[in-house]
Amino acid sequence: MPEGAVYTLRRDRLGDGADTTVYLVRLPRAGLRARVQLFRQPRRLDVWCSKHGVGEAIVGGFYRREPFRPLGDLRMGGRAVRSERFPARYRGVRPALQAGDEGLRIARRDALSDTADADLLQAGPLLVEHGRIVFDPTADVEGFSAAADQFDSDITAGRHPRAAIGVGDGHVTVLACDGRRSLVDDGLTMLELAAAMRDVGCETAMNLDGGGSTTLVHRGHLLNRPYTEQDQPAPASRPIVSALLFHAA
């Protein structure tokens, strides 16, 4: 398990007076190794982590529910994994996380060369770049609204449980928030998520899978509270297809 991980639990008051619960884990970037975990059969991340002794993890990329096929580019150990690619028009501008011997990097897919032995997971939208919020809900640069047919709905619209990862000066930060609980947890809009990642010092950050798939594990325990629909608590975390795991190099 990475040494020096710092966990923060907070209640955020949003611009219209609503509230949501936010979970943050900050991991020292030095000596940290991240890798992509693909589940050939969907797995509950917290249960899988407990079984395999993994302390730090967060949900990864999107997937098709049938037949549970990853969406976006996915590479493990430098090799491409079969997945359903994003539309060609948007594939290059949607971000990805690349992790290997040279560390962890988040950038638009076109800016990341396929590197031997590195893992890569594509999701999005890109939230923060060079310390500034770059997500624009009106521009739809990455086509999450225009190409929403690849998902259940437009993932950028409204407040929902969400998850994100960012890198900053000496740290990797993962965040999850609760949502779908009336008068308790509203969730975050994509723009609010971007602001949260910028405000904790992320120079670059991207959105991960969210909604009912939101899962953040710290010290082997599930932090967030899964809800399936509005005010419908899930009996357990949702099985997912991919995750990001963190351990000492």
C-alpha cells in the first residue's frame, strides 16, 4: 500500500445551497505505481480489492452493459485490449490516463503515444488542464452530448455521483462524491467536479465512470455510498469492468 496517503471526507455546499458528500484521497506521486485492472466478468471493486489485498483503487472507464465491453481505448502492459472505441471524430480529443515506468500522465488521447509496457485507460471529459478548468458544458468539444447514444444518456448533464482522478505538484488525487439522495446528497455537475479538482491543486484531471458505478476504495474499504436511482440505495456497490489500482512502486 502506498505510504503517505491522505484521506479527506467533507461536505460541500454548492452554489444553489444544495449539499453533497465528497471523498478525497491524495497519494504521494513519488514512488507510486498505477495500473489498469480489467475484469473479464464484472466485479464489485471493493470486494475484489479485499480478496486480493489491494488498498487503493477507483472505478475506471465506461463500459457497455451488454456484453460488458469497455468503451474507449484500453491498453495493459503496452498491448491493446479489445474494446469499443469512441467515435472517430472525438476519440483523439477525449482524455486518457497513461501509467508506466515513467509515471502517471493524463492528457488528450492524441497527445499520448502508445508506450511499451504502459497501461492506458480512456474516459473523460477532460476537466482541468494546466491548472485551469477546460470543461465547457456549452461547447461539447469531446462530443459527450452529441454522441450520447454510446451511453445510457448524456453523462455531462445534471448532478450525479461522480469520480475523477487528477495529478498535481507531487500528488495524485482521486475523488468521488455521493448523489441521488434528496435533501442529503445532490451529487456534482461536471463543472462542479472540475472546480473541485482544480481547487485541490490538480494541474490536470479527468472524469471517470460515475453514476451507479462510482466506487472509491481506500485502505481496502468502500468510501462512497452507492445509489442506483433517486433515493434508491443500492444493496452493494455495482459490478464494474475496469478500475485503476495504486500501489508502491
